[in-house]
Amino acid sequence: MTAADPPLLQADALVGERQGRRLWGPLRLVLSRGQALHLRGPNGCGKTTLIRTLAGLRRPAAGQVRRAAPLWFVGHAMPLADALDARENLHAWLDLAGAPRDGALVEHWLQQERLPARRVLRECSAGQRRRLALAPLQLAPRPLWLLDEPFDALDRAACERLAVRAQAHLAAGGALLLSSHGALPEGFPACEPFDLAPPGGRA
């Protein structure tokens, strides 16, 4: 890697706190093109706090984060509109991303995911909502993916499709960081482990 090819994401001396209590840090994290990191740690250790901080959705208690590329963040609570159907939510996502509305691509994705286009979101299952939240990764690609528990509520087939998309993303020079409760699903691209250490420890 050269000065002309900086990491897509870099965090230095980063510290995370919740309600005045230190969760982790100081830590250093570097994510380069083609690289995948698996954020690991017990429940309550601050994995979500770290991912949201890296995404720019939360301020760190100390340290800095540098992002060299646009990113997608997919978390537990995504800004999906319950009163809109699946197709309308996808169009809204594309508008927010500044991406063109490719009707054929949207319809292909809905068919691939077996999602009823006209069903309002409030009537969708947890798995359907999760698959919809992951849609922008494919419909409006960005170089950096930050995924908080992306496999929650996904069945095996949906996990396999996500694995294929992640592999293509990395092969194209993208990067990803994800958290999960346990081991990654079979067939998912190999990820380097990144373990959250206790305050003052080394991650």
C-alpha cells in the first residue's frame, strides 16, 4: 500500500464510552481494499458502539477515524418506513444514496430475494426486513461495508446470497467489517478476527 492508496478506513487511539463508562480502547484499526474484519466480543462489550463510531454515527470519547471512501452501514434498527412497501423503500434508499432508480435492477433483486414488492413493511417478517436493509449493498454499491450482526433473522439461503455478494465486493476492491454473535456462516469469505479488548488492553 502506498500514499496514493490509503486504507479505506483507519482509526487511531480510539476510545468508546457508554454513560461515562469506558467500553474499549484505546485501539487502532486499519481496513484496506480487499480486506474483511470480523469484530468479536461478548454481548455488552461495545461492538455496536464501535461500528457506529466507525460509521460516523457516534462520536468517540477520544481518538479519530479517517474514512477514504463512501460507506454503507447496516445496523439493528434501520430507517425503513413501515407504511411503505418493499419497492417504495428501495426507491427511497436509492434516492438517499443519490443513485439512479434502476427499475429493472430493483425488480430483479425483489425476485431474487422472494420479497413481495407491494407488501407494506409493517407486515413483513424480521427476515424480510433484514434482507431489505441489506439491499443497498447490491443496488447502490459503495467501497466500504460496516455490518452490525448482518446474519440476524436470515435463513441459510439468504446467508449464502450475502456470502456471494461479499466475495464479489472484496474481489472488486471493496472492504468490510462485520460483527456477529458466533462463527460466520459456512461459505462466507474469510475474515480476519478483531477482538475487542478490555479498556487499556490491546485489540
